[in-house]
Amino acid sequence: MSVAIVDYSSGNLHSAAKAFERAAHEAGLDQPIAVTQDPAAVARADRVVLPGVGAFADCRRGLDAVPGMVEALEEAVRRRGRPFFGICVGMQLMAERGLEYEVKQGLGWIAGDVDRIAPKDPMLKIPHMGWNTLNVVRPHPLLEGVTLGPDGRHAYFVHSYQLKPGNRADLIAEADYGGAVTAIVGRDNMVGTQFHPEKSQKLGLALIANFLKWKP
Amino acid sequence: MILFPAIDLKDGLAVRLQQGDMARATIFNDDPAAQAKIFATQGFDYLHLVDLDGAFAGKPMNAAAVECILAAVKMPVQLGGGIRDRATIEAWLGKGIRRVIIGTAAVRDPALVKDAARAFPGHVAVGLDARDGKVAVEGWAETSTLSALDIARRFEDAGVAAIIYTDVARDGMLKGLNLDATIALADAVSIPVIASGGAGAVEHFAEVFQEGRADAALAASIFHFGLESIGELKQQLQAAGIPMRWPL
């Protein structure tokens, strides 16, 4: 078993890699975690993680700049059905389009666009940065054993945009920031979190451990 | 990214120290609530308060000034200094402080922080003030034998909302933040890191976000002395590719 964290020069992958290593170790799972720029390694990986920070279009361009990487993701995730975990903009890239600064195509794995969050309370600033509880819309294996809801564990968000799923069935969990914002999306063997599991302490480690055990 | 402007309270006044030395205090506003309003009007997102007398005394000493500030501004406020027991934590959160910062007690009584973080998720932060890598306590009058990394690791997974890391030697000197220590801390724990101490220019903020992997930064002098306006600072950081909080 191998887990590939895709490195396409979109920010610091160190904390993500560390969180996956730690979750694997604590759950007693023997899954080597590899941060890789090699499309071949991604294509044959047993699990794929796509992080991402910054603007949607920049991340998409970063992904396109690694020859063969988009094809490798399609191969591993879509054709071979390997479990996929998108984080922050890595999750947003699952959408059809991003509307940040310019309209840019996503991977098109989840129907919907990535659009700016618009809190109803004018006191709430953009980006949304901070700790929020999660409200479950649809149960999912990644959430197993995690206390959620208003008295549940907190997740760490840093974002100005959100993926708005075209199909309500793809929405797993929301957070409240002057209205509901998308926190987790998922379809088939693919899941993505808007928040940073690697910064979300217990909630994050539990989600990562569940992902490493997930057999969709 | 969030930039926190800091107000240090001494004898009910807003002051600035250099390297934590109470003898080197500059009074920059005798009405701290008015100063807080100025920061709110300028477009800051979140205010950082320190009860300096409280840090030395081990209990709140500038409560009246803090309450005036809470009454004056709507933006969230975090407060450190003299918060060493559960009753004080609950009292401040009850009065509207968004986040309490535990420093000395995080070294001496880690269970207090862990219990409080569990009871008030998102509302308890740890303040680590380091002198030559070792954590200073009691209003920086004493230095412990523990490193900032040792203390930070204690609170991994405890539900602490943030670690505010201040380099004592750099504080108030405007020569730049401690990048190496910020990187080491951000790598050691998953808790978001707020870097503090020494910011004096736009580049100092940019490098601590980009290279130092900080999640937020905190500064006082640069904002008090009007060296940089927050609007220009945010625009310049945004232009450097660092997402900032808007609107002003």
C-alpha cells in the first residue's frame, strides 16, 4: 500500500505529509507516505492526496505544469478507483470550474463551481480564517467515530471561496460562517475538505486515519 | 492571513516596551479604548491585548481598561497577562474576550490549558515568549529551562486554538521576526502559529508568512507609530501572493 501526496509546487506540503505519517503510525497502518512530483508514482499509488493553497487558477496551472500529472490523477482516481483526498484548493479542483479572478476549468469530478463565500453578516471578513464545528449533511465513512455538530470537534479553515456542489448528494458536511459554507464533499471514491485536516488536530487526524482505512 | 495589532496595558495606559523591559515603556495613548477604536477604524480584524501588570502580578490588573476596550469595539479581542486559573479564564470569556492567552500557566500548569481548551474549543491560546529559545515567564522577569518547542509539543492535540510565539529579544526592535524559530514551531506542531516580536516592515510580514509558515502575525510598534497603514500593508502582502482579510 502506498499513499501519494501530489507535489505541484502549491505551497508547503510538509505539515500535510507529517499529519498523514502520524495518522498512519497511530492507527497502526503500514502505509508509506510519499510526497511526489512523479506522475508515474501517482498513477500507481493506492491512495492519492491533492493539497493546494492559493488561487484556484494558479493551482490548476501548477497542476498542468507537471507533464502528465492530470492524466495520472485521472488514471489513479477515475479509472483505477483509488481513494482520493483533496485538501483546501486541492478539494476545490475537483469541481467543474473555479471563478476566482478568472474562470478556470477544474478536474470536473464533482458537479459545481467554486465561488466566493458571501457571509450574511458584514462584520464577518474574507478570508474565513479560524475554527468551526461541522454539520453533517450526509454520513460518510471518513466521519466515522468523529464527534460533530455544534458541540463536536473543530476544524481549521482558511479560505475565501467554496465549492458549491451541483448535486446536493455530493455534499457531506457544512460549516457556518454567516450562512452555510461547504466543508466536505464526496462522491464514489473521492472526498475533499475545504478545511485543513493537517491543522485541525484531533478531528483532522481522525479523518486522515479513516481515509487511510477507507475501502470505497 | 490575519495581522493583529497589539495593545499593552500598564497602569491603565496603552504602552510599548522594548524587549519586555518595564523601565523602557513609551506611553502612546492614555486612552486604550480610543486606541482600540483607531485600530478598528483603520481596518484591523482582530485585536491583541496584554495586561502587562497582570503578567507580573499573576492576576488581572487592568480589568477596567480591558472592559472599556470591549465596550468600544466590535472586532474580536484576544487577551493575555495574569490568566492563571480556570475562574479567570471563564470570567474573561464571559465578559466577551474571544480568546484567552495562557503563558506562565502553560509552563507551570499544563493541565489548566488542556482542560480549558477542552471546555472552550477555539477560545484558548498559548503564549510562548522565548528568550534565547527558552520560554520566559512571570511577565518575562524569569526564564524557564524549557524550550518553546518542548512546551508547544505538550499541547499538540489538546485543542489549543493557536500558539502565539514572541521572541523577547526582538520585541519592540522593528528589525524583523524570528524566522528560524517560527519555522521550527510550525513544523513541530499542527497548531496554527501566530508570529510576534520585531516586525518593522512589510517584508518582515511577507517572509514570516511565506518562509516562516506562520498562520498569522502580531505586531505593535509598527502600527502604533504609523510606520505602515494596514490598508497599504494588506495590499502589498496580497500583491506578494499572501491572501489577506478584507474588507478593510
